[in-house]
Amino acid sequence: MKLTKEQKEVLKPSGHLLVTGGPGSGKTTISILKAADVAVAARPGQEILFLSFARATIGRVMEAIENEHEIPRHVRARISVETYHSFFWRILQTHGNLLGLPRKLSILTPANEAIALSAIRREYKAGSKLTDEERAEKKGRESKERLRLATEDGRVCFDLFASLVAGLLSRSERLRKLVATRYPFIVLDEFQDTNSDQWAVVQQLGRTSTLLALADPEQRIYDWIGADPERLNQFLAVFKAKEIPLAGDNHRSSGTDILLFANEVLTGKFTRKAGGYTGIELEGYPANENEAGVALITTTYAARKRLVALKKADWSLAVLVPTKKMTRNVSDLFRQPPAKLTAISHTAAVELDAAILAAEVVSYLMQPTTLFHLDGFVDLLGNFYQGKGGGAPAKGDLQEADNIRKAFALSAQRKAAGKALPAKSIMVGLLQTYEQARAVALSGDPDADWRAVRQVLEASACPRCKEVGREVKNIRLLERGTQLRQELSEDWRTFGHYENALRITRQAFVREHFSTQASPPSGVFVMNMHKAKGKQFDEVIIFEGWPRYFKKQIVGNPDRIVRGNAKENLDEQARQNLRVSITRGKLRTTILTPGIDPCVAFTG
């Protein structure tokens, strides 16, 4: 790529730098070239560290480094790419004892964190119904419990990583120098999204290492979890850094008006009429469920046909929706479309809290029977309902967990007394399913055995077991060649059965969170708009929900790009979220909105 004047400025020897620019402006490319220049002059054993939030971004950066053939291979090898979380975790594992943490630490995954905090959360109403005082009290109690779990049990949740590392680095000059000796130059991707704890870590790193922060102020979409509009100014002030803007450049969707249109979404002032933007299609669809579904499916067919016609091996198409609920709904629609339409093969990026806990149930059922095996199964089923809602558990799910455990305790009492179970007991269907799962003849093929146990749960007369079977289908960790499959196979070869399936599965999810081996996206993907951050696709379809009418009046407007499709909710954050989604497309972005009630972001 031919470098612009501004990009050449980045390459000049300097101190701390802030490089700003929109999607496709070349921030990543120029940071890689800068990292390579620094790596050439680095001492033996030193590396350049590139940090980003999303694994998808990490995979893309690693691919970009490999494709910079003008950089010698031995220099490319000195650029280390990982997520902020994985970097923080390495520091905690090695030096956490300086904070009084136990020597042996384990990660408390979000799903298991939800289980650990469920006792506190069940004492409060839904978040929307809490007063400010109640919300603050709940947050304080949760924070105190997270810290206790870390300091007493050595179980550390992700939300604590940054604050603990900030504490370590601020206390230990020796540790700061140790990090700087290894990483004299650090690239901070998506810097506008750092929260206060992550910013505290950055301030400590910048005392001894040189920092290059990459940011797009218009892609700040995480205000709700602590991103600060002042973060870039804070960086400039604290580090006396030089800012180099790359605004105006667009290498991702060059030849289209995608970035132009997305930038005009920020202002609400459109310079062209609908249809006048190359690479942008804004289409209305009939506002009822069946016709909306048909419109989405046929639009997806057309996009897929265009991409296949390009004869590109790794084409990608993303269907982006405003809410988590819609992700599941669209995925179900693609699997079982109406009107005898053909199903669409796809990957759905659903929230995995429930799926991970469901996978624990399946893996446990693959283990051999022990004295208290049934107890463990019931406990994991209870955990599923305690943790499936993540940080916002439904009262009904928490109650279901209680019901399962109470029913099991009562069944044990009746069995000890020689009494039969009541016909309506939860345990009747649950025990029947359990015995059917235990009767599955396992073969030593992890994928086949996993599916066999899952199918028992799916076909269960017990609705609780059936839900577990449905949820676990969202897990994709057993494809050929994966580490989980290999470890389960090795477990079978060693013991003649799956002795450690549950432990192996739990470890696999932790590894998956930190994995940097994310391949470039290929095929059709369904995800909510927030999950698209840091990703790019050949084409994007943005599909929002439709209004609910009664007597020709709108009585509900869920799942919209702008909350309730109300102009008063069309704030800076909503515009930025939409801009990020639009700019994920390289060739074309299609926006499907209800024709009778179009998205207010486009109506002026």
C-alpha cells in the first residue's frame, strides 16, 4: 500500500502516539509497519506487543502481519498479538501473589460467575425496577463477593483482571520494568473503548514502555460498560503524546459510499437520496413476522448469490440484528424458513452462558457412573438455570434451580422411606432422562458420543433436560482437529472411558476465550450489532424488528436499531452503534427496515 503523508509521520521515531481514523483508514496496517520498525532495533528477547479486545480482531491482525511480505519473517515473529484479557491473565498468574492472591488461580467464567453471584442477585428485583440506591447496593455487594472469590478461593472473574493488574503495576516498579524489558513498545487497539480499570493499567504501562494507541472516536460504543468520551484527551494529556489523524482514508470499502453514508448517519444530514449511495441499499419490508422473515431470507439468498459469483473461496456475509433475542430468532428462521424456502447454512453468535453450562451437563453424562453421579447431574442442571441468564438472571430461572434441588432432596427422602415419587414430581421425567443417557453405548468417538447424549436430552419428556439439549447445539468445539476433541479422545484411550470429560470441557472454554487462532470469517453469520465490532465482511445485512399494531396503532416496538424507534432515543450512542454496523461491509451493506415505520436514523 502506498503510504500517505500522515502514515509516514507515524513511522518517524517518536514517543507515545495516538493514531485516529475511521474504519478502513489503515490504522492497523501502519501500526504493524511501525511495530516492525521498532522490532528491528529491539534487543534480543524483546517483542512488540499488540493488544486488542476481540479475538476476531486478533485473528485479522495476525493474518495482516503474515501478509506483510516486505517485513522479514524473523521480524514478524517478534510481534506478539493477544487480547487485553490474556495479557492481564498472564501477569496475574505469575505475580498475583504480590497482591495476596493464592498461588493457584483459576478463571471464573461469566456463566460460573453468574452462579456464584446468584444468591445476591435473587434478593433484588429486575435491574429496570431498582432504585439508584438499590442498584448501587447490589453493585457493591457483587464487587465485594468477586474480590472474596479471588482472594480466598483463587477464582478470578474477567471483570477483575484489569483492576488487579493495575494494582500490581502501580505497587511494583520492578514488575513495570520487567514488562517493559520484554515489551518496550505496545500497540493499544480500539483504545476508545477502554474502561477506567483498563485505562489505569495503560497509565502504568506507559511509565516504562512506549505506547501507540489506535482509536476511532466515532466507534466508541461501550459507554455503558465504562468507556469514557474523554479517554483520548486523557491519553494526550498524561503522556504528552502526539496525535496523528488518518481521517478521510478508506481502504476497507474503497470504491463504495459505505463510509460516506455511515458518517452521515452520525449527523443525520444525508447529501444524497435513497439509492444514491454506491454499496448501500435501504429497503423497506412488510411489517409482519412472516413477510419480514421472507424478505430477510430472499435478501440473504441474493447476497449469497452475488458473493458466490465472485468465485472467492472465503466470502463472508453477516446478518446483524439489534438484540440478542433477534439473533436466536433469525438463526431459528434460517434453520426452518417459512413458505417452503430453503434453509440457510450459517453460524450464529449467540450468548453462550446457557450453552456452556449445557455443555457441562452433556460432558458429565459422558463420564462413568460413580456413587454420587446422580447428585452431580442434578447439581449441574440446577447450575444451568442459575447461570443461564448471565449477569441478568430471570427470577423464574432462579426459582427453577431451587425447584430442581428441592425436588431431588424430597425424592431422596421418599426413597429412604420406601415411598414412590409423586406422579407430578419434577424428578419423574428427570430420572427417566438420566437413565436413558446412562444407557447410551459410548464408542470413544467424542463427536459421535457427544451427539448421542445430546439427542437423548433433546428428545426428553422432561422440559428442563430438553432445554439443555437445545442450548448445547450452539457449541462448536468438537470439529475435527480441535484440542477438545483430541483431549477427550486421549482421555478415552487412557482410561477406556471419559474419566475427565467435565474438567476437559471446562478447560476448553477458558482456552477458547483466550485463543488467538480465530480464522477469517467465511460463510453466513448471524450476530447482534455489538458483536460485529472489530470484524469485517464482504457484505452486511442489517435487519431490525417491526412494530406491533393493535387497531392501527403501534402498541409495541421492540428489537429496533433505535430503542422503540423513537426520535428522543436517537442519541450519539445509537448513531455510533449504527455507524459501526454499516461499516463492517466491504462491498455492500443492505439495511432492512419496516416500510410502514422506517428507522428514524434515516428519516431526518
